[in-house]
Amino acid sequence: MPVTRDVPVRCRCGHLRGVAREVGPATANHGYCYCHDCRAYLHWLEREDLHDARGGTAIIQVARARFEVTEGTDQLQCVRLSPKGLHRWYARCCRTPIANTVPALPFVGIARGAFELPGAEDTATFGPRLSAWAGAALGGPPPGAGLTARGLVHVTRLLATWALLGHGHPTPLFDRENRPTVTPVVLSREERQRLREHPRA
């Protein structure tokens, strides 16, 4: 059996806490996203400190049912950069990004910065790093960035497995009808564009 572990999750100030369960290289996607919207989102949160040098955002995808919020549920808030955009969850107490979701899909992309785990343990815990939208990285794609055929198979297999096994529920983020448990704030087209025009976006 592949080795997995439960990894604590928390916001910067500690009011919101949770756990991602049964996390391991075979049960998670270890991704970096370089898209303009992920950077715009961190600008909106005023958390530019969470970008890497090329504007990438580290995200760990796990089955939605394996993510729990154990404390501070009242601090959980949601924003969408557009009416059809991702549901982006954050802690309002300290504006820490927590997770990204799509209602119809059984995954949750947890912000790497929310895990209580030293960075040196990333590959052993989350598996090899995959990259998305590397062409939008600041200064050009990082060396070796991209989604390999093997990585694409891994991502597809996990999403299909989670859907087949019904691992989208239970979740603190959506009810059984996949309606968000917190009404999202939806940014205007003008505000989204302003954020995307930020010098670091």
C-alpha cells in the first residue's frame, strides 16, 4: 500500500484549522499554476508573498472528502473572479488562501502555504511537481516546467477515481447539491481586469 499521512492545514493567524487526510504521492496532485487569475487572486488578498519568483502558486489537489475544517469554520469565505470562475476559499481573519474548487468536480486544490509541513518534505508527501499555464509565468516558463504525459495520466486517474468512489462528499465547502456553504463574492469584470493588470500579474 502507498504511504499516506494526515497533514494539518491552518491559516496564517491560526483561527482556521483543518486537516487533509490520507495524503501521499499516489493520492495527491502536486501542482504549480502560473495563470494570470491565480496571481490576480493573491493580489486581491494582498498576499503576494505567496507567489514564487515567477509568479507561480503552489497547490495540492486531494479528494474533496479528505479535507476537513476542524476549527474556525466561521472564518471561511469564498470569492469568484468571474461569474463562472473557480470558487476560491480563504480565511477572512488573515486573508490566507485555503482552497480552490469547482462545484461539479470532486477535488479541492489546497494552497501549499496552508499546510503545516516543511517545504523539504514536498516531494515525499505530495509527489513530483507538475506545472500548469507555464507559458504565463513571469519572465518565461521555468526550466523543466510543464505537464508531462505521465503527469496528465496521474491527474486524470485521480479525478476519475474520486468521482467513481463519490469522494466529493462530505465536504465543508458544498452541500449535497453542490451549492457552496458560503455565498461567494463575485468580482466585477472591471475589478478582475484591474487585478490582472497588476505589474506582477
